[in-house]
Amino acid sequence: MIVRNPVSQAEFSPSKMGKVSLCGGDHLYVGLNCFEPGQQHQAHVHTDQDKMYVVLQGRGEATVGEQVSLVEAGDVILARAGVSHAMRNPGPERLVVLVVFSPPPKS
């Protein structure tokens, strides 16, 4: 499967982070997390999944374990299974992040 211009498929919500599924298989899932300014994905842990973020558009603040860093388009963030992670959009622009899980989330 080829996904062209994933940013064009971003969906935003004024009340919470938007989520878009792009593609997936038996061993991998790819989607988008879409943040309006001020929105965040609270710190959480996936006990049996590695999660990778790739910033496609905008700037944000990524937290992985104790590390907190400002990130921008082109940056890659990896949260290994069992490690707390979060993403926040401090604004003023929208933030679009490609999200890759392995193994894919269970339905």
C-alpha cells in the first residue's frame, strides 16, 4: 500500500486530538495524531508495543521517559514498550504526527 501526502488526510477536532488510521497489517499500524494548538496526548504506556512518532507538520513537545524535547517536522521519536510517552502542541500552529505501532493495536 502507498499512502500519498498523509498530511492532507489530517483531521482536527476542537475538543480533542484527532486520530486517523492510514494503513496497517498483521505486524504494523500507521496513523496520524492531529493536534490543534494547546492539545496534548497525556502521558501513557504501551506494555507490549513499540511506538514511533514522525513529526510531519508543525512543532511540538515530546516526552519519552524523563526526556522532554521540542520537536519539529522531520524529527523522529521512539517510545519502546513499557516507557511512558506523551505529545503536546504548545502552538501557535497545528501539529501533525505520523504514528507507527508494532505490533498493531488490538481492536
